[in-house]
Amino acid sequence: MSALVAEATVVNLDQVLWQAWKSMDAPEGFHAEIIEGAITLSPTGGTRHFIVNRQVLHGLYDHLRGSGWVSGNGCNIIHGLKVLIPDAFVGPRDVEQIDHPEGLGLLASGIALAVETVSPDAEARTRDHVLKHRAYARAGIPVYVIIDDYDDGGTVTILTGPDRERRAYEYSARTPYGEEAVIPEGPAKGFVIGPEITGVRRA
């Protein structure tokens, strides 16, 4: 298969997935994303997932007060024909400036930070640590945070320096629960994800 044919096939698949995603009605309790050539259905999280995300969102809201940036969640973040739904994100207060032309969500180009809280199964860990790592890096989102209860008693990993071509972040800082993980750059610079949000190390 020539390079041109292969590229056309990928573009056509992306278009097919995009049209299917736009027309689908995700089952109640699930959200649908387009990640690495597939539409992925993920269940909404349980109580622990909700509590951690609520703490992150409230903390970011206070940290960003008066800055022109806000925290959000439950919104499609769109890069080309890919769709991601982070557990929390930071974007401009004036979201109209990064609204998708069809009103389907926000453009990834305007998102400064994305946060994922890992759910308790192997598939979720792969999605957040591998697939979404690549997807957020490819979209050029400057800071990606992974909060993971199930990594050696709990860790917060902060990834920075997205390399779009490699689909990877250049820098990674992994902090165990009970210590303070600090956002190093962007509008959320200095925001602390510590025991007030995650609790201490888990058994």
C-alpha cells in the first residue's frame, strides 16, 4: 500500500468515526470519545472518582479566580477529528473564543491543562496513562495531570512539554499521595494537588 493510499485510508476512517460520533447517543452513564482510531465508551466514575474531581475543580476555581481562566469538566475537547473528555480542565473564561465551529465542544488549542482521575480497572489505567497521554500530547495541551489511586498506593503524575510529532510529553514528575504535586507552568502554575485533594497513601 502506498503512503498516499495509507494516508487516505486514515483520513477516511477519521471521517467515518467523526460522523458516527456526532450521530450517536451514548448510553446513560457513559461518555464517548474518539481516541486512536476508535470510539471509546467510558463509564462515569464512582463516589471516590467524583470526590477527587470535585476537589480538583473547586481548588482550581479558587486558584484561577480573577485570572481570565476557569476550571471546567464534562465538555468535549476537540483536536481535528479526535474527541477527549477530561475529568477536569483549564480554559479561558471567554470560552466563545475556542468554541468548535459546530458548537460541539472546545478546541484543544485553547486548553491549558487536562486532568484525568484513573478508574479501578486495567483498561482505564491504559486509557489514561497511555492512550490519553499520546492524545493530549498530540493535541499540544501543555500540562496533563494523572491522579491514580491504584499506582503504588496512589500517585499524581504531572506531564509537561508536549511533543506533537512523538505524541509524548518530554517531562514527567510523579508524586506519591501524602506529598504535594505542584503545577509548574501555565495559568494554574503553583496549584497544589496534595492530601487535601487525594488523601494520603492508600493500602
